[in-house]
Amino acid sequence: MSGKSREPIVLGDFEQLVLFAAMRLGDEAYGASIQREISTCTGREVSLNAVYTTLDRLETKGFVRSWTGEPTPQRGGRRKKHYALLPTGRAVLRLTYRTFHAITAGLDRELLKP
């Protein structure tokens, strides 16, 4: 083992939202559905461009993979680019989730006050 310490992988806020949304959506994770999921769950309006830019960055980092699906059944239907978490994406999201729970443990009374 070398003397160098590895930097922990840190996800940005929006990267976390995109990964959590993709995980929630499973086989239905594609750009527009991820955008809707984030909006529905957080009340935060985000641009589709921001979602795709983040998905590209997460794919480059090895956290998600993408593939192009079949055309939609409508006449002239377009193919959707689907996304799925890779094991490394699940691992970093699990670590993020555990870290959040560890740092907020015991703060329910303070955080959930009206």
C-alpha cells in the first residue's frame, strides 16, 4: 500500500438527486423521467439540459451506463436513451446516504420543527 491517501468520492448535490432519481425509476430512467422525478420529489424545477449534462458526467465517472431503447410506439416515435446505476454508482450513493444519516442522527427534533 502506498503512502498516499485516496480522496473520498464526493457527489455534488445535483449529482445525488440525479442518481437517486435514476435508482427510483429503475428501467424507466431516461432524461425526461429523471427530470420529472426530481421535480416531483423536491419541488425543484431543473432543466433537461442540466439532467443530461450531469448524466454524461456520471457516465464518464463510471457511475451509470446508458443505452438507446427501441422507438416509442407513436408514429415517428423517438428512441429514448436509458440510464442505469453501475455497481460503483450504487456504492457511492450508498456511502452518501449513510453519511447523511450519520451526520443527521439525533437531529430529528431540531430538523422537523415547524
